[in-house]
Amino acid sequence: MSRLRVRNERIHELLHSGDQRRLRRTLTRLDEVQIASQFDNLTPDDQLQVLGLLPVERRAPVLSRMRYESAATLVARLAPEQAVELLDDLRPDDVVDILGRIDDKKLGDILARLDRADVEEIEELLAYDDETAGGIMSPKFFAIGADSTVREALERLQSVELPTHVLYVYVVDPDGKLVGVCSLRQFVQHRPPERVRDFMQAEVVSVRVETDQEDVADVVSRYDLLAVPVVDDHNVLLGVVEVDDVVDVLREEATEDILQMAGAGHHLADARSFWPSLRVRWRWLGAAAAGGTVAAFSLSSFDSALAQVPALAFFMPVVAGMGGNVGMQSSTIVVRGLAVGFIEAERVRRLVVREVALGASLGLLYGLLIGLFALWIGDGSMSWRLGAVVSGGCAGSMTLAAFVGTCTPLALDRVGVDPAIATGPFVTTSVDVMGLLFYFWLANLLLGTGGG
């Protein structure tokens, strides 16, 4: 049993037994990250109880390490004064990520109790879309002029309250426009009289304030940055997206893709209660039901084939299942490749050819194996033809599935639709229909069953 599960069970046990003394002692042995990881597994009432047992100085650090959805739920249940006390100790970008997920009334109550300067800063950040660079950036950064000397820069660094995660010193002109960047290490390596413009890096990798957060994460990972500056249309420096925020984005985007591929919404929070889960899932399942109905209608004309060779029905699940698995594999590879920028225009044709070739090769291999089994249950001279139908049906279904699973997300991406939905009703329904239609067409051709 994992340590995390042991902790979960221990905390639940102590909560339900009401033994607050032992629960407080257990929490003392856990750090803020470990405590925060437990909150997703607790009910809202239990979350409030655990938070109340923590020393005051530990509450804000725990809140900052929780998932934003869980943190927002917790903050929304607190009195406005308590919420403000917690949020005062958080970084502005973390505060925005939390407040952006609570209702307007509660938000207004909290903002009314914050310092005016903090409110202006938070409202400015809240104005940006929460899935853009502006929505995830921190407005706290350290900037100096290009004509400053190393001595002046170091004196300023020592005299101001630096943001927690200062990694770079940004160089700006008198209008606040970004003109260069330096690492903190460079200030240690250069002599005090040297000017910043003499060693700064003038070519700065930056992102626009409206850049999608997924593209921001891609820039950080491609250039191996620890932070990336955010600028407006005039190249004025507005903030910084730091690597810890990028990690959150990567996790969030990967979770969203996985959930969408399963038709279970966009966020794990969508699955925490009955009605949100119902609203999210019924559309996807409705599309799948409609697709299944179309498949049933399409196959109804082959009833005579099933009447003449009932053994055909034995292999329908395996033909559809093998095709569905191959389609899922191909579409998953393409969806993830598109998400991380691995699939580019010049690679599309090569990708399609490779996936179809893989589908055909795997189809021939498993079609042969399944066809040999069909020989064993076949009846007399018909067994050889039944084996050929099953073998060819599997091979054809898996080849078609690879083509559909590859091309569907590519086509959706081309027209601006999130390709993560491709593994839902689009791929599964089309693969089932086309695979089984091919299977029965081959049965009519080789077994002479007619009726199609």
C-alpha cells in the first residue's frame, strides 16, 4: 500500500473518530505539499476542519499548493474576512487563479476587504482570460535600465523586497519596453563598474499577453527557460510566467485532453458531483448512442447472411473491438502529437502512411490468428471460407480504423475544433460502422450469403 493511501486512510479515520488531538499531531508530521494533496480527497466540511487545525502560519502555504479548483471551493466556504487573511499571504497570480473560480457575489465580498492597491492589481489580472499568458502571469518582477551598472543593480536588488521566484533580471527602456534580460549569475560574474547593456542578452524570448497558456508552456519547454516575460503589443513588460505555473498548465492541459477523449468533461472537478457529471457526459453518450443506432440500422440488411452462417455473429465483437483499439491508439498518438507541437504540416502525410501501414500489418497478423480459430469452429468446407472472412474482416477493420483514427483529429484540428474529442463518438462510431460493413461485405463475397 502506498504512503499516500496510508495517509489518506489515517486522516479519514481520525476525522471520523473526532480525535482532533491525534489529527493535529499527524498534520504536524506532514509538510504543506503533503497536506494539500490530501484536500482533494476530503469533503468540504472535512477540509474546513483540517484547515482550522493547522497553525495560522501554515494555512496560506497549504492553500497555495492545492489545486486551484479545490482551493476556490474552500475559499468560497470561508467568511470573507477569513478568506482575505489567507489570500493576503499568497502571490498575486495564485490569488487570481483562485478568485477567478468563485462566484461574483463572493468575489465582490472578498475584494471589498482587500487593500485598494491589491484590488487594482488583482482586477487587472482578472481582466485577462484565465487560460492566457496574462491570466497566469505574475506582475512581480525585477527590472532595471540598460545603462545601470552592476553595482547599481546589486544595490537595488539588496534594497527591495524581491518576488519569491526571481530568476532573471529584465532590462527595460524608459518607456518600460523589454530590451534585454540577464541571469542573476551574470551580476556575480561581472565587475561592479560594467554596464548592463554590455553583457545583457538583447534577443529575449517573450510571449504576448493574449498568448494561449498551452503555447506559453511550449515556449518554456522548447527554450528550457525557468521563466518567460509577458509583454503587450508595444513590447512593454507586464509580468512573468514562472516555471511552477507552467508545470500547472502542463498538468491541466494533459488532464483536459484525457478527460475530453473519454467524454468526461474538461476538469476533474466536473466529476465530483452527480449533476455536473450528468450534464457533461450525456452529450457524449448521446452521440455514441446515435452512432450505435446508425450502425445497427446499417447492419440490419445483413440478417440473411447471419441466418445462413450464424458463426459470423461470433466474430463481430472481435472485429469491432480490434478496430476500435487500433483507432484509439492512432487518434491518441495524433491528439498528443498536436498538443505538444510534434506533428507539423510536413509530417502529416508520413504520419498517415505510417499509421495505416501499422494498422494493416497488425490487422494481417491478428486476422490470421483469429482466422485460424475460425477454422476450428467452422462447419466442413465452409470453415476455410469463414476463416478467410474473419481474417480479411479483422485486417480491413484495423486498417480502416488506423486511417480514421489518424485523419479525424487532423481534420478537426484543421477546422479549429479541439482534436481531443476525436476519440469519442467520431472515431468509435465510424470505425464500428465501416469495420462491420466491410466484414459483412466480405462475407457476402466469399461465402455467397447474398443480402447486402
